[in-house]
Amino acid sequence: MRKLPTLSCRAVILGLGLLTAGPLFAALDEPSHAQLRMLDSRPDAAGELIYQGATYAQDRPGQPPLFRYERRVQEGAEGLLATHLTREPDGRLIIVESAQVAADYALHVFTVINQQNDFSGSVHVSADGRHLRYRLYEQGQWSSAEEEVSSPVLSGPSLHGFIYQHWAVLVAGQRLPVRFIVLREKQTYGFTVRYDGSVDGQAHFSLSPSSFWVGLVVAPLRLTFSAADKTLLRYEGRVPPQQTVVGKHEVLDARVEYSSVAASYR
């Protein structure tokens, strides 16, 4: 098994999507492109609609949403397949993120199709949650890596489920270490999940970077729920889509406002 190299601070920052994305030289692999086209026209193929989210730039208050996304879920013998579909304001689908999770939201497989930055790939998590196998397609080439972890592994589509699953222990004051997948870098980064209290009927949670260096450039990710019924209300922090600034893609710190569609979260 190949060990992942120790990365420089710049590489860590790039891995978390903190630097401007440079130009790429190849498009998505054909199966990913075909799946993106199919889901663009038939989003119901990804399952039941659970909620919708409007993504606003934090530094541009009062402006219309830059992106919209929806969560769709399919149930199967192995648990849930949760898919997040991110669209441009004109409705064009640009990012698909899917997570195969168990009933307790433990992550088994995470896949990404990102047309905005032209990469796709997957990560498979071993049954004990300790070993990760990555596959990435970028610039016309496939690459792979493996990683050993000692904390639960999270992805975008499994993040909120992790909070739900651990709600009681978090509210009781326990802080939980997790590893968040950055598929484009074929590795995870450490965060600590904690409960920040309830105000005006809203329960607040945050994920803070474990690394001092990452913490210098990544603000904690913040999640807000209704304290009464645990309805997801808001997310604040880094998001997968990037904003276009002077013709270039730049990372986006956003506020996502959610509208529930299904009777309960899945």
C-alpha cells in the first residue's frame, strides 16, 4: 500500500479548495459525463427529493443565490444512497455528489462528478471505516491512492446525517473528531464537531479544522437546525461549487438556506 506524502501548507490549502482553480486540459470521463447529462434531465432518477438549498455568497449580502442544489435519496438493502445535485442559476447541472451510507450514516462509498472543474472520482471506505481507496480522473488521466484513518469519515452528503446520528452526545458536550474527504486531493482532513448551543429555538453546531495551518485559512463550518424538530435550516462555510471572478473560478464561502420537501430528513 502506498502511503500518502506529507503535503506542504500550500498543497493543503489547494486540497481544501482555498486557492483559485487553474485551467484543466481534459473534460470528464465519458461515463461521468453521461450520468451528468441523464441527471440533468431526470433528477428524479436520483430518488426522492428531501430538501432544496439556495447558496448565497457570504461576502455579497442581498444578492440572489449563486447556485441551487437539492438532496435526493434512494433506499436499498445496503442503506441510503444520498445525492446532492448542484445547479447554476439557469438550471444547468454542474456537480453531482453521492454518498452510499449505512442506516447510521456511516460512509461506504463517496463519488463526485464535477463539471465545473472537470474532475470525477470515488472513494471506497472499508467495512471497519479505517481504510480508504481513492480513484480520480483529471486532466485525462486516472490516479489512485490509499489512506488509513482513525476517525469517522464524512462527505458533503453524509455530514448532516452524522449530526443527526450523534445529536444527543454532542448536545451533552462531547466533541467528536472526524475526517472530511477532499476527493480531488485523494485524502481527508481533520475536523472537530461540537455543539455551540441553542438560541431563539435554533441549535447550532460547528466543525473546526484540527490543523493549525488549515485553521488559519478555513473558518469553521457552521450548521443550524430547529431545536424543536431538528429540521435543517442553514449551513455556513466552504461549498463545492466555486464562484466566477474576472473569468476565473475562486473558492466560495457561502450561506445555504434550506427548504424541506420531505416529511423528515434522510
